[in-house]
Amino acid sequence: MACRGLMMSGIEDVLLITHGPVGCAYFSGINGYRGADGAERPAHIARTFSTHMDETDVIFGGEEKLARAIDEAVERYAPEAIAICATCPVGLIGDDIEQVARDAAERNGVDILPLSCEGFKSEPGWLHGGKQILDNWVGRESRRTGEFPIHFMSEACGDDRAREMKDIFGRVGYDVVCSLMGITTYRDIVRSHEAKLVVLDSGKAIDEVPLMYRERYGSGFMRVNLTGIGNIAASLRAMAAFFEDEGLAERTEQVIREECARIEPVRARCRADFDGMRVAAFEDIFRSNDFAVLSSELGMDVIMVAQDYEAEVYTEEGFTVHVPCSLADELGKSEFRAFGFDDAQTVTRLPGCPEIDYPKRAFAWLRVKLDRAQVSTLIALLAPDLCFAGIGERFGYASATMRSEKFLSDERGTDYMGFDGFERYARDLAQARDLSHWVLDQPSWMRGWEAR
């Protein structure tokens, strides 16, 4: 999943073949770049390709079927390149996909990348895919670049969010030479070594791929967060500081001013709708920090519950809880003594939330460590209006007046990227608010039905 989905799925002109039984191609069918709205796209985009191995192939080998699949793909679609993603049965029976790829490449004159990304292997799929891309594709060609070439690695795959950010980068003066994990092309990848800075927008611990660029080609590397107005502004300024160019820094500030002025009427309207509401988020393995940033920028009071990542083992005893100081004062400190808030540390930032843009408002949270039962009791006391990412499942709170099914933790960093992400987030919040009564309110004709 990480090799096929994270590293490969956003490459527009590379046809991906899932080598294995058709059931193993299910993820391939639901994950992939669908093409930009209204733009021309290769004929293979949004299609799923599988060798459809059956019992006979698993017993006698599927190399011949794979070779035929590659020939058929070239004949029908003439892709720029092909990648083969091996599934677990392929690794178990020992199909030599590397040799099949070499023979097919010579036969068809098409670049073919074999990826031995079987799920049972100890090497993560994203790392295997990244290594193979760097070993086999990167550095094959060169092109003239702008003065500030960057490699924009982002999880914004399958929609136009990355294109919006690339437009911002272009206005500042950056030349985006490639965008692994996002919308890119084979030609971009083979020239991606030209980037002077690799910019990674992802909550996942996949630093090894950009670090390989740094080791092999001397590229700079930094993590950024392009969700939330404050995060975007801070990230753009950090990128400009890397290049140490006054003109670039001035254009960065100009673009930030222009974008903030453009969306200011929307920000005022959205804040009027949600200011003062209470939100609880659980920072799980996928992280819900983007929801926390956007909610804070809307003026909501964010209660953040995070697993204690300092512990080396997962337990139900270690949760770090952040409660807004203003909310604690409003409810009265006496109610919080049982949770240790009298001696709590005061912090000005939430975990994973480096920058929050809300002029003339100072943010501060009380931070304590609690066990699961204490967290459940505290959330019931605080009575949040909306809960994200596991609060209900993990801590049993089901009294929120807004349903959050729309906000899945694996959507973070994509749907709400960019300056316009603020409005999209507010729109989805409004939709959740307006539709919640269909789930929470009992129809009049059902009242008393159980008693009868």
C-alpha cells in the first residue's frame, strides 16, 4: 500500500501493474490519481491493471502472465513508463519480476520499474519504492531550471490541491521540478535531482527518501506544513530563508499579504459561525493536528488528547491532554483539581501545530498526563460540541452535537491544503452541523415507540 499508494499513485504517465490475484488489486482500485478536472489525461488514468493470478499461476508461476500483461499495456496505452507492484503471493512463489521487466523493456522499448513491495517484507513499501526510483530513474536526464528549483513532496494526490500550492510557489519564484507522492510525471522524476531543496509536506515519518536526495545530490531538505494559514506563511518564510535571497523573501511576503487579503472576508464570515465552539481531537497514528490548527484559526476552543509518544510501548495509561486556559477558567479550577491541573504546565502550542494564525488572540493550554478513564471523565465534563479522530471510539464520548464522520484522519494534509483550505474546512463543518440532526434527533413519530 505504501509503495503503490504513497510513492507511485500520483505519477500521471506511469502505468502501474499490480502483479498478483485480483483481490490484491483492491487497494489499487480505490487509490490512485484520477486526473485534473477538465484537463487532458492519459487513457490509463483511473483504470486498475492486475495480472489476475489464479490457482494455476500460483502453483506454476506467473512470470509468463506478467510478460503478456506488460506487452498488452504497451500496445493499448503506450505509457511513458511502467511500474510493477508485486503482491505477497508473488514473493512467496519467487517470480523473478526483475528479469521479466528487463526482457519486456528490451522487447518494447519502454522503461519498466520492478517493485518487490510484498507486504510481508521488513523494508517499508514507501522506502523500497523511493530507493528504486532513485536508483533507476532519478538523474537520467537534465533540464535548465529556474533560479530556485524545489522538489515538492506532498500527499496531495488525487485532487488539485497540489496544483494550487504549485501556483503559489510559482508566484513566489520557485521552479517545482518534481512532486513525488503528489501529481508529477516520469520526466519530472528523472530530472528531480536538479532541485536545490526538497520540501516535504507529510505527517508520516518518511524522511529517508528526501535524505537520499541530500546524500546523493546535495539537495537541502525541510519539513513544512501547508494546511492552516499560519503554517503556510511560516513554511513559505522558512523556504525563502533557506535560499538567502532578499528578492525571494520580499516576494514571499507579498504573496502572503495578497492571499491573506483575498480570503479575509471569508475568514471573518467563517469565524462568526464557529467562534467559541468546543472541539476535541485525538492525535492518533495518522495525526489530527491539521484539524486542531484549522479549528483554532476559526476561533474554536481545541481540546487535544495525544498518546504519550515518549513511552516506548503503547499503553492505556499515558495520554497527554491539552485544555485551553480560557476554558479552564470558565468552568472553574476546582473542577479540575482531580485531574492535576493545579500543577499543570502552561504551553502556547499544541503538539504538531507549530503556527496558528488568529490576530489579536493569545493561545495557551494547560497540559497534563492522564490515563484513559480520567480522559473519558474529563471530556464528559468539558462537553465538546464536536469530536475528531477517535475521541468517541477510544474514550466513549457520544454526546457531541455535531457529527464528524466527514473528517477522517487519513484525509489530513490533502483536502484542506492551501489558503483556500480554510474555507473548505469551514464549509464541511457547516455541512456536518446542518446534517447532524438526521443522526441525533429522534423523529416525532418514533417518540414513545419503544415504550409501546
